[in-house]
Amino acid sequence: MNLLKLSFLLVAIVALSACNKDDDSSDCVQADWVGTYTGVEDCQGITDSITITIVASGSDITVSTDGTSLYGTMSLDGCEAKLDNSVGGAGQIYEAELNGTSLTLKDIVDVPIVGSSTICTVTATKN
């Protein structure tokens, strides 16, 4: 009888642990990112309408606005993408996150030598 209870307990533990998701970043594939998005860009309180186009570029994505590859080619990691153009803490970093059809894109410019930092955020929806 104890063996039966122990077996049941072991099966229950394995079943519950198998359902646990540790990392949601692998849910997205490159094809999920590709498309046109429309939304709003907010640069420190100044807002404007924006259209973002994302195309496949090898295993990464190229993000552009108004036909200009402003954001460049970003490395994909599931539902997150990043392009780091900073050197020694100064420069520009682009970060993106995809949640279903919602795109959040951050453009972070940091110039620590003059104490300046700018963050622009795009919130857009796939068309």
C-alpha cells in the first residue's frame, strides 16, 4: 500500500513540474516579428504617430521606419530583440519585445560624460 501511495505522489510531482514554464522568451519565432506595425512613439513626453516595418535578416530582424533602417539589424532571442551600439557605456541601445501582436521598442541614448540620457518608447500593434 505504501508503494502505491509513493508511486502516486511521484507521478503527481513529475506531472506538476512538467507544466511549469521557466522561460517565455522562446515562444516567438522570427516569422512572428515580420510585418508592419502602427502606433505611437513617445520621446520624453513628445508623442508622434509611427509606422514600423520589420523584415527577416538571416536569423535576425531589420527594423525600419519610413523606409529608413533607423533601428538596424537586431539579434533575436525569442520574444525579445536587441541591438547594442554602445561603447564603454556611451552610445545607443535598441531593445524590443513582442507580446502577441503588440510591439514595444525602446531607443536608449546614453552619454554619461555629459550626464545625458534619452529614452524613446514605441508602442505599436501589428497590422
